[in-house]
Amino acid sequence: MMANSLGCILHGGPVDDNEIKRVRDTLLFEGSDLNKRLVRFFCLLILAASIATFGLLGNSLAVVIGAMIVAPLMLPIMGLAFSVSIGDRSAITSSLLVSLSGIATAIAVGFMITLPMARLFQPESIDEVMLRTAPRLMDLLAALVTGLAGAFALSRRDVSDTLPGVAIAVSLVPPLANVGILLALGKPGLALGSLLLFATNYLAIMLAGTLVFGLIGFSEAALIRRSTGSKRKAVALALAVLLLITIPLTYTSYRVIVNNAITARIYRASDPWLAGSGYRLINVNTETADNTINMVLIGEGDLPSLDMLREELADQTFGRAIRLETVQSKAAYLQPEKD
């Protein structure tokens, strides 16, 4: 009863056949106009991936945001979430196929655009490229909330005009274009990080969307007309898909949380350690190939004793070694000439 009341509040009324049909027509790739919808989807996706690629290579956040507005990849993700919530196996399969085809297309576009001019770019010097090489805790939380907002907006006619804002809120096509860029530049390790960022966003949006569609009442309305056996199969399929989603998402979330915790602890420990010295901490990198933690200091003179830092960080780095890098820097001041 409480779930039904909550669903009515979220949706603005009970879910009926007309509402299920409206959402299916919006999200799922099926029916007589399937070919037209696929052509429109892939045309927009190729354009969005091209915009994202040029925006990333040009280090332009504004252009990257433009790609997010054009990108249609949120549609099959929300379609998958809706299909899982109602336990429709054929719809789950079609939404997955469209999603996977879209993922491959966006990566291919980034790769093909970048490859002819690969010698002109060094990815480590492009901020917009490097920002999308690893998921962060904020990315995960933003994707979860985006999934909630997207499913809520799609389930109600009166707030559907907020969908462009939802698309901007999470990064889907830019990380995929980034994968293609980094592969073309010969950086498969960084490309894998971008793919992990996309996977985190994809799975978080899908999981949150499934939850909202279920709470609103689409699951109950869709399954009530089916036999007991069909209901059980649909529920089992939905649970299996959710389990498959939860496993990689849990692993990704754990890595993000651990890395953020280590970074925060190192910054806190460095304040008393470097107090009064000529150095300051400018960067902490927890995403290294050898699983060490890189601390980059800038300044001049002798470093403070490392024993104090070891004591401050005892049992706080999850058994990972710390590597210190120092950048020598001396400030010089030019005094104005006196008359």
C-alpha cells in the first residue's frame, strides 16, 4: 500500500496501459518505425561523438557540453532500465544491443577522427582528456542522481522538458570519444580508465532508473496481466540483470571510495608535516600503473623528516607504498628602479 501511494505521488496518478505504452514508445526501439528511429539515433550519436572528440582535443569544455546535449545515448539506457523494471526480455535484449552498438560507434568515431592527426597531440597536456580517464566519487553520485532524475522526468509528461538538463548532468558520449582518442594516441591504459568512467555512469544511471520505474508502479502494472510463471521469470530476469550491474558497480565504487579516502588522508597529513618548510603538496595520484601513491611537492630546501609523515599515515593507505616527487622552485622578485 505504501509503495502504491509513493508511486502515485511520484507519477501524479496510477500507472495504466496508456502510460506503459507512452513510455515504451518513447524509450524502446521497436515497432513499425524501428528503422527510422535507428537511423536518427546513430546520426545524432555520430554527430555528438564528433563534437565531443573535437571539444576534447581542443580542450574546450563548452564544446564538450554541446556534445552532451546532442547525444542520444541516454535513451537506450533508460529503455534498458524500463525493460528491466517490467521484466520484458525482448525489450531488454533490444535495448542492450542498441546500447552496445552505440558505445562501439562513439569509440570508433573518436578513434577515426584522432588517428590522422595523432602526432599533433600529447594527452597528458590536455586537461579535458585527462579529467575523463578515471571515475571519481562525485561522478558516481552524479550518475546515480541523474538516473533518478531521468526516470522521473520520462515517467511524467509535465516535467519531460527537463531532459536536456539531465543529459548535461552526466558524461556519457565524451568518455567514449575519449576512449577512441586515447587508443589512437597509443594510450590503452588511459583509454581503459575512460571506459571505466563510462561504465560507472552507465550502470549507475541504469540501476537508479530501474529503481524509480519500479517505485512508480510500472513493474506491478506490467506484470499484473501475466501468468504466475511469466511473473516469476520476469522477476528472476530483472534480479539477474540487477546482480550483474551491482557487481561491477560495487567494485568501481569501492575503488573510487578508497582512492578518494587515501587522497584526503594524505592532504590532511601533509599539512602538519610540511608546516614551516619550504614545500607544499600540489598533487596526489592514486591511479598509477604499479599501484603506488605519488605525492608531488613543490618548493626548495631540505624536506622535513619522513618519520613524521609515516606516523601520520600509519595504516591509512591500505598497504600501498608512497613515492615522493619534488619540484625545485625558487621565487624571484624584481624591485622597481628608484629615481
